[in-house]
Amino acid sequence: MASEAYTTGRLQVVAGASLLGYSKLVSWDRNRSQFDSVSHDVFTEFWRSDVHPVFGRLICWIAFAAGAEFLAKGLCLLNGVDIRRNHAVLQYPSQPLHRWAQDVIAGRASKVRVLHFGELGGLCYPRGQSPSALELLSSNLGLPKADQDMLIAAYRLLAGAIRNRDAHAYRPNERDAHFWLVNDLFTPCLNLLVAHLPTGSPVLTSWIDGAE
């Protein structure tokens, strides 16, 4: 395993776990080394009082989806599935900004090549004739077919029906009816992933403690 991929994968995992914890849809149990879902009442009290009285639930679900994405990407990198691709992006602007903006519109602006980690959907859908990243990860981990199917299906649902909708428009009370999925579907998949961290799930606690 390449040292750079290991370090980057570890960072993605810790960032993902932090976002998942912030969402308050799940919590990390340090004693049992697993994610636990929270009760509906606890979650509702948190987002209303500590995040935002109207849009708190939306913010928490966005954090949850981002955390699940980072976690899966980290597991991929830690287990020999490099999901990164070289990608050209606009170079950060310098003064004068009005001239830079004109260059962007005219297609003259400078670009730089960076490593792009891809989208959430890129983890769970095949790329052309190539298997998806989560298929490759499942193969590398030797997951049973039932676990592989559940993992990929959960991430497809998260990518298409939850994350993709929440990230682009606000729909009142959209997620309340889906709260049960956290306990029944997403939390088992998160625990399936962390169970395959190097040396097992307990290492996540020490990684979180040593995040700085």
C-alpha cells in the first residue's frame, strides 16, 4: 500500500467520521468501536436547537451524506482502490478580478491539473465497462455478495435520492419520513466499512484523537 494513498485515505476516513458525528444522525461509540444511530427525538432536538430551527435537518442530512462519501472514499484508498483522477480546473484568480472574469468567460483563463476525488455517484455506478469503486472495494475485501449488494444499493440511494436532491434544492420536511433508513440501512453499511479499516474498527478512535 502506497504511503501517500494510506495517508490520504486515513484523512478521508477521519473527516468522514467527523461529519457523520456532526450530523447527529449517528454517533461513534468509542467502547464498541461502531456507529450507532440516534433516536428521532434526540436528533430533532439537536437540529432545532443547535443547528437551525428551520433548516437544521437539511444541514444535518447534507453533513451525513458528505461524511458517508468521505468514509467510503477513504476505505477505497486504504484498500487499493484509487478513485482519484487527474482533472483540469480553473486557476485561482489574481488581481484584477474583472480581467480574470473576462478571461474565464472567453475561455482564456489559466487552468491547473489537480487530483479529483470524483462524485458520490462515481463510487457506486460503473464507469463505462469498468466496475464501480465500491464493487472493486468489495472484491478486495472479500465481502459476501449480500453485503456488497446492500452497500452499493445504500450508496446509490444516498447519492441519487438524498444527497443529489438535498444539495440542489430545499424541500420542506423531505427527510423526516426517511429517518428510519439511518438505523436500518445506512448505519449497518457504515459499520461494514469501518470493520475493514487497517487493524479493524478500533483504530478509528485513535485516528480521531490524533486528527491534528
